[in-house]
Amino acid sequence: MEDKTATSTTPMLTGAQSLVRSLEHVGVDVIFGLPGGAILPAYDPLLDSGQIRHILCRHEQGAGHAAEGYAMTTGRVGVCMVTSGPGATNLVTPIADAMMDSVPMVAITGQVGSAMIGTDAFQEADIRGITMPVTKHSFLVTRAEDIPLAIKEAFYIAESGRPGPVLVDITKDALQASAAFSWPEEMDLPGYHPITRPHHRQVKEAARLITEARRPVLYVGGGVIKAHAAAELAELVELTGVPVVTTLMARGAFPDSHPLNFGMPGMHGTVPAVGALQQADLLIALGTRFDDRVTGRLDSFAPGAKVIHADIDPAEISKNRVADVPIVGDVREVLIDLNQTLRADGHIPDYSAWTGYLTEMARKYPLGWEEGFDRLSPQKVIKRIGEIAGPDAYYVTGVGQHQMWAAHFLPFEKPGHWLNSGGLGTMGYCVPAAMGAKVGQPEAVVWGIDGDGCFQMTNQELVTCALEGIPVKIAVINNESLGMVRQWQTLFYNERYSNTDLHSYRIPDFPKLAEAMGCVGLRAETPEEVDAVIEQAMAINDRPVVVEFVVHKDAMVWPMVAAGTSNDDIKIARDMAPKWEEEEL
């Protein structure tokens, strides 16, 4: 009997076919994933897609971080797809990571049949409930006909407003059932109306405060990069001469080579960046959230400063520090309006005394490192990687000491070339995120800079890289320990090194491990070998490369503000602090 419900314009498709067709409609070209029982129906039509490349990861966490890396380097939504139960729960960490760092990502998970939900069925987990606090939005789809709208809305939510992760959990029976496929023209999202255009009256008030300030600082966060507002930020700096500090997530939003960039503020920030915020009379906070790692003890942060706070997320305004001038809107739109307003006003004060003070502070307290260890200096190794690979490369880190050294010593001249787990601090982020970054920018050089601890969490994705032709370059900074934790034990726990020694001098043997996974494995243990192995890694572009740098375990990250203390208590080395009383404005 002929099916009268299908027409040439509304074909009958299974839910699985509808899912693949919907993903093609929203422009997906890459999915990072791992199949399993509940999602298996979706993998069958995926095989027939001429548009979507599926990259088979070795762990679901790797798939999630790879989707993040892809999103960070392309500005598009990253996509990962896994099965129910443990497959879905293995995605919780990258979903939380994407939420904290505002990364647009859609995570598609299979779910047990709708009639079995709540019965503790095999591989059942309430992934929607589990991830509710760490997703921007989530869907549970139980009918095939609802799949196209869910996908369209998921991608819109993920990339609009403040970007973030969206979960689409689809039951197995919804994937197997058939329904007429129709791509929805409209979306049904009552209450979701991201504000992008700022209120001009607030921008005008911000301009007034800028022209009245004597010691203003541009406190720049990752939202400037998300908003593609680097050019507008540069225009504001050139127009006003206001000094700039860039948070960990904003490195590259403004060139480090510019004389008005005083580096990264916060717990491991530069002395002039920390000092600029503490002694400012006006903070122009752009796309940043006054994170505790920047503010230190909040009640002592920037005590004499008024605050202009511009952010696309109204929930961030005045959450940690009350804003004198709150501006809700896309940071790029805010900067366009602010630049126009300041130009029309025509009166920009001379801030040369203030910037001269910060410049002198930068001269007096430069970034550096201790020499004289019997092994390589990790800071020098990372600096040489940056000098040889250059500012056009993409740099991805894990979390810990190597992350902070990379934030200080790599060449940050362009936005979007720096990837790290800032808000969640996820060890294991580097290798899979570098894989995703290389997929997003296949012609670019991608360096992952990882610690020996982080590397041992997710290095299996190098197998994926080798088999899929993704030639990333990974530097393993091997200090044989969980370095940042060990640093805290040195400073705050009387050098009692409880469970931070990884014994990783030769276990594992990182170059051999790399070779076993289809990569080139290299090692440097002396200063004379460093440049040679970096150059060798740069010359290999047909396979992934892992370079182990054996460094000293007692190297520390300086400057440092101890957790829970005031930024005024910053140390430039152990038991050494800037002499603030000798500095005069």
C-alpha cells in the first residue's frame, strides 16, 4: 500500500536520517564521536553523508575537548556525539569546561528507549539532569518529528548571546521511528532574547568616566575574542592611550608587542598588570567576569576604582564587583559605540604620567626565570617554541605550571590563537583540544604544550591524530611531578610532597609511547638539544610529533598571589615582593 503521508517536499525519514539531515542543514562538517548502542541508529545514515566527516575518538572526553578546540579556532559550533550512560557521563567534563569558558558546542547523546527511561535500564543515565548546571540549555527528544527543531534551536542557542554548550539527548526509539522531515522556518524559544546592542545612554556615561579618569585601565577578558572585537579594542587604545591588561582567556586580544599592553593580571599575573588594577581609578571591564583568580581577595581588589562593566551576559554584571556603569551588549557593538562617542566628544585626557609609571614598573619587575638548574628551564623551552613557531601558530595547553609559563612567554599577537582551560582548569584538555584545533585550521601549525601529568590523562587521542591524518605537535614539559600542586606544597605545606611525584623520568618513556601510537617521538635533555628538536618537529608535517623536554621539578611560576590574599601581596619570587612604597604616581 502506498504511503500517502510522504510527498516530494516532505520525505519520510527515520529519526536517525533526520538527525543527519538536520546537522547538514546547520552546516556541520565535522563530528567528534564514539558510537554505542543507544546512538548506533544515528551512525548508520552518517556513513552516507557526503558533507560530514566523523572523527572516531578513543575516549568521549577527548571527543568533547576536540569539539571545543575546533570551535575555538573556527568560531563555529563544535559537535560531539556519543552513546548513553557512560558514554554520556564521560562528556560531563568537556561540557562543564565549555560552559565555564563560553565555548559554543552541541553535544548529541543517545538515550535508552523512551519507555525505559527511569527504569535503570542498561546504560541509562539521566544525562540531562546530570548536566543541567553546566549547559546553557538541554533537550530530551523522544519523537522523531521533533529532531529538526531541536537541532536548529540547539545550534542557535549555542552560538548566540554568550556562547556555551547545549545538550541534545535523543532516545533510541526516536532515532528508529519514521516521520515526515520538514526543516522548521521558525524557532520556539520564549524568553530567550540575547541583547547585543548596548544602551547608548550607558555608553555615553562610560565615555564621561573615561574622560574624567586619571588612572584608567582596560581590563580585557575572553569576551573580546568571542565577539571578534580585537580591531575595535585596538582603535580604542589608539584613540585614548589607556593601558591594557589581558586575562588568561584574552591573551592575544591585544598584541603583547604594543607598549600599552602590560600583560596578564591575577594570581600569576605580571607586576605592572596587577599593580595597574590595584591602583586604577577606573576599570573598563570588557567581556570579563571578575574571576577570583584575577581579583584575589575581592574586598581588597582595585579599592579606589570605579567600574564600567560591559558584557553580553547580564548575569555577570555586578555579580562579583558592583558596576558603576553596567552595559549589557555584545562587546564589539559596545566598543563601536564607545569609540564613536569618544571621537565626537573630542576631549581625551593625557594619561602619559600613568602609562609611564606602569612602563617603569614593567622595566623594574620584568618576567624571567631562575637559571642554574641541572636540567632544562621550562620557561626557556616554552619561549623557544614560541619564537621558532611564531605568532601565526595556534597554541594549546593543559593546566598547571606549563599553562602559566605559556601564558607569559608565548608570542601573543593575534586573537584566537591561544586555547586553554581557564575556568574549569581541566587537566587532559591539551591533546584532544589541539586535535580539534588542527582539524579546524588544517593549514596552520598547532602546538600543544602539556605537562607530564596532563599528558597521561588523554594522550590516547594521539592514536586518533595518527590514523586521521591530524599532524599536531605536542611538547611534554616533564618535571616528573604534578608541578603546580608541588609548588603549593613547597610554599604552603612545608615541602611535604604528598602524592605529587609521578616518577615519570622514564616511566612512561614518552618518545617510545609516542612511537607506539603512530607518532614521531623526540626528547631534549640539554640546552643544546632544545632548538634542534623544535626545528625537527616543525619540519614533520605528515604525522603527529611528541617532544619530551626533561625540565627541573623545582622551577616555579612567578609572580604569584597566594589564594585568598590581596593582590597587594603579590610576590615576584619566594619571599620577595615589589616595594610598592617606593613607587610614586
